[in-house]
Amino acid sequence: MPKYIFITGGVISSIGKGVASASIGALLKARGFKIRMRKMDPYFNVDPGTLSPFQHGEVFVTDDGAETDLDLGHYERFTDTTCRRTDSISSGRVYWNVLTKEREGGYNGRNIQLIPEITDEAKRFMSNDISDEDFVLVEMGGTIGDDEGFVFIESARQLINQIGRANAMLIHLAYVPFFKASEEVKTKPTQQSVRMLLERGLAPNVIICRCEKPVPASSKAKISMFCNVEKEDIISAPDVKNIYEIPLGFHAEGLDDRILSHFGMSAPAPDLAPWEKIISASSTLKNERTIAIVAKYDGFPDAYKSLVEAVSHAGIENKVKTNIRWVSSEGLESKDEAGIVEAFDGVDGIIVPGGFGARGVEGKIAAAKFARENDIPYLGICLGMQVAVIEMARNLLGIKNANSTEFTKDCTPVVAFVNEWSKEGGGKEKRTEGGALGGTQRLGAFRTILKPGSLAEKVYGAKEISERHRHRYEMDISLEKALADKGVVISGKSPDGKLPEVIEIPGHAFFIAGQFHPEFKSRPFRAHPLFKAFVKALA
């Protein structure tokens, strides 16, 4: 039986449970254990696929096509493991599963109740699809006291009781505010959040204290006394400049040793040299390059969390400090040619990321045009490929009303809704335009065959790749010959040759765009090939 570690949060949200969970997983993996990371989100959406990025941040996509919380991106990056559909669930999905089963007669006419039917479904999520993992880390979204999170907390309590406390551990992440005026930290909020945990029938084994500065020994002693947790199990987690310092900080505080002690386990000391190397490398970067990210959700970096991290990873491998300039795609729409030149003044490269809807699209098209015409390195991601195709169709092929049917029906469609594609396991996947939005896109990892001798093949060092997708619209492949005559190459296609996956411009400083999201597969110790090549091309 695997050992279960539940991670809860108190006082306020967004204090870093995802990164903390990922860091714990990284330490346990570094000590030789096989781990599994899971996220339980309390919201009643079935998944975050239809949530606004302004509300929920990035939607992370797994290989098997699940739309998940951005914390799964942290899990994959920190632990270099691949999460699955079964590693993310919401309260909405739990209720959905139970009600679907009830409609199908699965409960034999029983009265459906919160306990045990709903909690049993949540426990199934926590314990299913497990093989030989040593540890299963389950992060509870939200904070203690959230009404919608009660089901998950109660389910954890029941599961701990069923598997035995020797096989389970609860780590509570709490905010410890620091008051500059008095130069002291306050422990009362942490005490109150632990009290709420106790009211739910759970007692923390470890408390991680999030604070602006390291938590002093006197405050640790106070938390230990009032929360009934040994002083050695009070872990200080101060703010850091680089999130990849966190595993090192946790180890210095003895967190991984305390976890093993709780379970009566032993293991060799972790090899943290890779983490030390990345911190050292990132802190000594001197050559600076500025990358413009032309974004619909500018001012909200969490909407592009994996993208920002992928740029950082590529910068470290190229020994370049990458400075991001957020450029509003909507703001570009109102600018004349001189205004666009000014917006990109001093920029070494341009990235146009994914997105949905017509807002700001003309600004993204303008960015692709500026990069193409001015020989500025360009990386297009998903929508970033589509707007590049629209721009080229208008300005190279003379199709003045070229556009995507996602944005307008009154156009010559060079990007259109894709209603059928080949599934990786065989067979066809079909969609109807105007159907349900949630979970209906082309989602997950799909193979791409790269054109021999192309830049894409050179960058990847492979003839075939697999990348994660999240979109409904595709470039019209009938444009291939016309674009080729203008020097634009479709350098990657789906295995059946029907769907364009990569376009590039030979002879350009660097111009490549893909219909997928490469940022999801970048790692701090292994930058993604596309981002690595893009940053390398920056003059």
C-alpha cells in the first residue's frame, strides 16, 4: 500500500500549495521513491476548461487529454513525471459522476446522500489508478473552511481512518503574516486555521509556514505549543526569488527527513545537485534578451504560467537572462504602423501564445506580420500559428478577407473548425460546431511527422514528435502549395497528412509556429527544444 500525504491550506488561497506539493514530491523522488501527484479542486465546474484565465489562470493539458489546474504543471516540472487524467478532479466532477451513475440506475434505487455516496466517489479518486507508487501526494485546493471543499476534507478524513494513520500524513500550509512596523510575525492566523482543521476531524502532522521572512524559532515554538505539533515539524517557507529554491529550502528545514520519520522509513540522502546547479545558473545570467509576449490576458501571468517557465528554462540553458515584455494584443489593434514599431522597440523576439475568441486577434496578426517582415525571431503557439497563417494569406497570397471562422463567418476561411480527426489509438474523433464547449476540443498528445531537412526536424532532432493540443480550429491545408511558392513551408503534419501541425519560413532569422502547446513539456533541467532554439536565435 502506498503512503498518502494530504496537503491542505489555511488562512488565504494562492500561498503556494501547488509549488509546495511539487517540491515535496521532488524531494521524495530525489530520495529514490516513486511518487504520484494529485489535485482536488473544490469548485463546481467539471474541470477548468471553460473557466476564464482571469479567474483560474492557465489550463494545463495532460498527455491523455485532461484539462486541469495549473498546479499539475508544477507537479510535472518539479518531479519530471507525467500526470494523467486520473490525477485531477473537481467537486463538480465528483457530483457529476455520482448523478450520472444514479441516472443509469447504478445505486439500485438507494437514496443518494452526501455521505457516503459523494464521499465514496471522492475516495475512489484518491486511491484509484495506483500501481507501485511509494507515495501518493494529494493536494486539496482552496482553504480550510471553504464550504465547497468540505466533501474533500471529509473524504480525506475517512480515507485516513480506513488505511490507518501509519499510512497517512497531513501537511498543512498556513500563512504567517509579517508586520514591518513591529518587525514581528503573527501566529494567530495559523492557530485558527489548524483549529478549523481539528473541527473537521483532522490534525496536521507538519505545518509549513508561509511568510515574507524566515519564521523565527520563538514563533515556531508558539505554533508548536498551540497546534500540538512537534517543533521539528514546523517548517519555515519564506518568500524566494526563484521557485526552484523551494525544494532546497524544504530540505534545509528537514522536511523530507520528518516525512520519512513519520512513516518509519529510511532512504539515501537526496541528490540535490541539479537544483543547486539551476539556482546557480539562473542567478549568474548576464546576457539579457527581451521577448515580447503578445497576450490577451496581459497583466495576469498565471494565464501563461507554463509559457513563462518554458522561456526561463530556455534562457538558463542558453545562458541568457530572458526579460518578458507583456504586449496587449488588444492594445495593438488601435495602433498605426509607427505605433506598432514603437510597441516592439528593443524587442529581440516575439511569442504569440494560444487563446480563444476574437478579442485582440487583429493585434496578434499585426505582431506576426511585424516579426515576419522585420526578420525578428517568432514563435507561434496554437493560435499563434493560426494568426500567422491568416497574416500570410492576406499579405502574401492577396486574400484580403482571409480569417478564421472562429472569429467571423464573413471571410475567406483559411482557418476553420475541425470536425474530425484521427485518434492516437485508432479510429476517428468527431465534433459538431456549436456543440458543448467543455472537453470537446482536440485535447492531449498527438503525433506529428516532420518534413525531412526542415528547421523543425533540426530543432527536435527527430522525424516524429508528440505534443499536447488544445484547440478546435485548424489551418486549411489546401494553402500548402500557394504558401510554398511564397517561401512558407508546412514542416509538420498529422500522421495521416491531413492536418498541418508546424509552419516555418526558411531563411528567416527564426520563424516557426506549431498548432500545439510545447510549453507544457518544458522542464527546468531540460528546456523544450522549440524554446531553446528560439532563445538561441535571439540576436
